[in-house]
Amino acid sequence: MSDKEIDETTGVETTGHSWDDIRELNNPLPRWWLIVWYISIVWAIGYWVVMPSWPGISGYLKGTRNHSERANVEVAVAELDAQRADATRRLLTAPNMQAIENDPDLQAFALAAGESLFGDNCATCHGAGGQGFKGYPNLNDDDWLWGGKLEDIRQTIRYGIRSDHAEAHLSLMQAYGAGGLLPRETVDDLVHYVRSLSGQEHDEAAAMRAAPVFQVQCVQCHGAEGKGDQSQGAPNLTDPIWLYGGDAMTIRETLWNGRGGVMPTWEGRLSEEEILALAVYVHSLGGGE
Amino acid sequence: MSVTDPAPSSELSGGVVRHEVEAVNAAGTRTLYKAREPIYPKRVKGAFRNLKWIIMALTLGVYYITPWIRWPRGPGEPDQAVLADFAGRRFYFFFIEIWPDQLYFLTGVLIIAALSLFLATALFGRIWCGYSCPQTVWTDLYVWVERKIEGDRNARMKLAKAPWTADKIRKRVSKHVIWILIGMATGGAWILYFHDAPSLARDFFRGDAPFTSYFFFALLTLTTYIFAGSMREQVCTYMCPWPRIQAALTDEETLEVTYKVDRGEPRGAHKKGDTWDGRGDCVSCRACVISCPMGIDIRDGAQLECINCALCIDACDDIMKKVGRPTGLIAYDTDANIARRQAGEKPTVKLLRPRTILYGSVLAFVCALMIYGLSTQATMVVNVLRDRTPPFILMSDGSIRNAYTVKIVNRENYTRDLKITVEGPDGMVVGAVGEKAEGATVTLDAPGDTVRSVRIFATMPPGAAHGASIPVIVRVLDPDTGEEVLNPTVFMAGRE
């Protein structure tokens, strides 16, 4: 483009581009804009000197201020811990867990910490509101497998259930069918007996046939009346709450394959005060004993 | 435009000085884009100038003194009469205390301010601009300082052209120093509205004040210095939207600073002993032009630049007295009156017009609404949030439980014992962790001046409620004052 095209009306050079005969004027950039642009270039050079900027082979140019977001976060976290130190100490030195709930300030601290900890660590399985899913207990109700007292909840969180911790709750539901412990027909009869315990629809004759089997095979954990045993994590079979489901299909599946859900141990992953706060929070969800 | 005035002619009647100047922003020579030409308004004396001094003293006095007024409210609450407490999320205005959820009061105040402005503008033109706008008040103050140091119009124009001598440097430096000091006082007073004034003032000088305080101090110092020092009329003409809006609010019956064309024309110099017959009263002395802070010629008629400050009225009245003609050649008058006089009718002032009646009645209505709102505002606000995860809880005995988070805002500054009742079907039992409960009622205390959040549980016995969402009412009652808040919500009883 050797010849400059000059717009007649304004006398300004055009860019030579034409769209539907509309041509673009090649006006210079506004001076204020240019000045701001030059200032930002100077600013950028100053920024390289002062702030961390260029990457290197093994590290990066740190800048004269030695600024580090990572270090700032560490300082901020340390400050937060210092601010919480007093409440944390009182949480850890409370004579028992009931004392935490009885102290409104301490309870508010534990609930606030517990709520956020629950969201970060527990909600994945138990749901945002602790409502639970199939195989993951609802923490809002008053039906507890391993006990719903403050101290029980704390134990469960700390050691987990069937986790790899030595202190974890271990007992599990045997695979009566798949493991060959009972013949197929007996398992089918037992389904009716179990449903009869919670007053659900069942075949009376089948239930009658299975009653003696239950008294031999199941009483050790679930008790003679089927009310369960919290020391063994055996669910109460007479209430309307089912961890996996109370329909015939699911009960048969449970009997045939057994059950052994796992909750991980939180000892080592959460601090002692965090476990305490979580226990207070879970207890407050409404079903605590 | 000529910068220096030519030698006055002494032949004019009354010893009037005739200035051979064209207004800086005269209607005829005005262009859309041009560099600012400095304006050197000449000092005037008169009734409107005095009124402006009084209003300046009042508005500046209110602005600088208000943060220091104390208003004891009791323990735990600030004793500053006017305070926008961002950290505590409260706004205090003497006996009024506004919480964040009551920000609609601020909307009300803004609506009242806008409507007052509409009404005043419809009645008297831009009197807000001419007398009480901060831009006008501070510019007036800055011009006063300028005049005290550099002298009046002619001296200032001479100084502007003069070479940089020691005297000019001394005058200019002292002017700008005083301007900056005024700017600092302005920024300094502003930040006091947002913190406890005495403690902030102490922290400010110690270097312990919050960053925002220093920031806004610097910002307002800078804007005051630039807007009132060097931009002046440019702010009104180019930055402010109000001159554009005013045209929609005024009409031919609006009292505005008006040059009475019918009386003034044909204009011309008037020598001693000449007759006044067959000519207008305007002697073309241009006293109105050189006194105008906006640099316009009022004789060009109503203009966007005119802020209705009435200084040209004072200047012209002075001349009229000297030449022995009645004052009021420039006066608060209406376009309609010019037409009436030209038609030989009697001029009248019509304050009551459909426009002013409408603005006035809407204003009165909003004011009444605000007074009603402020005098009956609740001292207790309750929000009820029903838990949604899970929507309902099946208990081991077959009963069904719903949980609700109740947030109670207690605006009183003392602890209140409250009763929360869930009014629903018979048999409903209500409880809360750690609180006393009986039947469907929970008793708890809400500490003063805070928001208490409590989770309550409502339980229906087995078989009593199924398959529906049952409407219930959460009633929060203060038995001592009888104040109660009702919150309708639902009880979910099952999925089927």
C-alpha cells in the first residue's frame, strides 16, 4: 500500500479497508490513552523488580519485596489459630462433652467449627444436611447404629467403622446366603420374619418357619426381639428406619450378601478439637441421645 | 475575548464603568469543544450576595460540626449523633437507628431529596445549584480566598499575565496552600462521619487510622482542590447531569434569574443628561457579565450554564441605582411575565401549577410514608428457614420431625425472653437443643442488639400427619411487650 488514501471530508488518511464502501479512518490513538499505555509499560517494569515475576529453571525471580501469597496465607492461618487458641483450649479441657453443650459460648464455637468441618469432610457421604443416603446413615434421626450419645459419636468419628484403625468398630453382617451359612429357602423365609418384626406385610407361614432360625443365627447381634445392639452396631429391626432399605428385595440382598459399610478413621486427619466440634455438631442435628 | 478591561469612560451617567468584554461562555461564541478559559468573577454586594454568605456559613458549619455532636444512646452503642458505622452495620441519625435490612429508609431519603429538588426547581429554577450545592459553596469559598490574596477581577487578570516575580510566587503559593488546607479540612470532616469522631481524629494524627480513612481523606482533599480550585464552572457544565435534567422540570412560569428583555432593550450606553425615552434601561455596562461565576451573559436568555446564583441581580441593581432607574432589570422572573408585559398585561407569579401541585403532593405522600415507617418500625424481625436437607425426618418410633432455623433480630439493646410457638395440627411437639420447651412452645432469650439464630424441631406423632405439606405458623412472642411476629411456613409430612 504505497499510496495513501485520504478521506475527502475529514482529510484524514484511511486504513484502506472498505466494508460496503464504508472506510475506516486511520486516526491516531487518543493522547491520554497513549500516555496511560506508556505509564503501564513503565509500571510493568517496576513491577518485575518489586514483585515475583519471571520463572526460572529452579525457582523464580522473587522481587525486592520478597512477596509470597503462600507465606501470607500461613501467617493468616497462624493468626486465626491464635485467635481461636482460647476457645480451642477450653474445648480440649472441658471436663466432659456435656459441659461443652452447656456452655453457650463454647457450644456456639463448636457448632460453627463443626458445621464447616462437616461440609468439608462428612457431607460427601452423609449429605449436606446429614440426611444420609442408602448405606450412609441419616444423622438427623434418633436411630443410631453405634450409639448417639456425644461420647459415642466422638468415638465413631475418631476411629471410624470397619476402618483400618485398630480401635475401629469391626463387627459386620455375615453373608448368610453367598457364604453358604444357610440354604436358599431359609434365607427366603427369614426375609418374611424380619419384615414381621417391623410390622410390614409378610407371609405368616414363612415367618413362622424362620423364627427358630432367627433365634439361633441372629439373636447374638440383633437380640431376641430384633431390637439390635449398639455395642455391635447391629440395627434395630423393629423400627421404620432402614439403612439399606426395608423392602423384601433389599432385605434378601442384605441376608444373602451380608453388609459391612465402611466409615474411615478421622484420627490423624482431623485434630482432637476438630473431632470434638464435629461430634457436638452432629449431636445437635436433632437426633442425639 | 479581551482579558484586560479598557479604561472606563467617565462620561456615562452615574459614574457607571462600562466594560468592553464579551462573556467567556457567551451564547454566540460558544463551541462544544474548547479549552477552559479562566473566569475572573468580580466581587458584588447586595441582598443575594449576603444570602449566599449566610447559606455558605450554615452549610459549611453543618458539614464540619455535625460529626462532633454527641447523642448518648446507652451502653454498647455509639454516642455520635450522625454515624454511618460500616463495621457495626448500623446507621445512626440522632434518635433514628437503621439496620442493614432497613436500607429502604435510605431509598426513601433519596426519593425525598429528589422530589424536593424537583419541587424547588419547578418553583424557583436551579436554586439548589446557585446556593447550596457543595460545588457552588466550595467554589465560592475558594474564590473568596483567591480575592483576599490576589485582589479583585482586574488585579487577578493582571497577575495572571504578569511575569513570575517573587510577589506573584508568594501570592500563588499562599493561595494554593490555603486551598489545599480547606480541601484537607473537607476530606478530614468527611471521614469523621464513618467512625467515632474524637477517637478517629486522635488515631488519624497518630497514623493508626484505617486505610480507608486516609484514602477518602486524600480523595476528598484532591477533588475539593481540583473541583473548586481549577475546574469550577466546568464541573457544572460538563460533569453534572442536573443542568440537562432541569429543562424537563422548569416551565414558562418558573421563577428564574431573568434579564427583562422587554424593559432592557434596546440597550446602549447612556450619557449624563440623555433622555431615557425610546430606549431600554440596559446601559451595556456588562456588570452582570463580569460578576458571573459561570462566565455567561444573562442577557442571552435562559442558558444551560446558568446556576441561578443571582449575583448578576446584585450587580445590575447596583448600576440601576447609580443611573437612577428602578432596580430589578435582572430579577427572579418568568418567561411568561416577559410575554405578559410585552402584551400590556400585568405580570403575575403562579406558584400553584399542576406541575408544582403534583411534585408537592408526591413529596408530602413520601414524607408521610417515611414518618409512618420510622414511627412504627418493628423492634423484632424474625426469619424462618425450613431445613431442606432432609425435608423431613422419620424417627424410630414412626413420628415425623421437621427442623426450622429461626433467626431473630432483636433491635432493642436489652435481652428479651421470647416464646416461639409452632401453630399447627393437634399433637405437634416443639423443641430446641438446650432450650426449655413445653408442648408446641419453646422459651429462649434473645440478647440485645444482635441476631439470635436457633434451630427448632417440630414433631408430629406416628400416623398423625401424612402425605402432605401442612401449613403452620411460627409465632414469636415477647410476653413483656406483647410484640409478636408471625411467620407462615409448612410442615412436610412425607413423600407420598
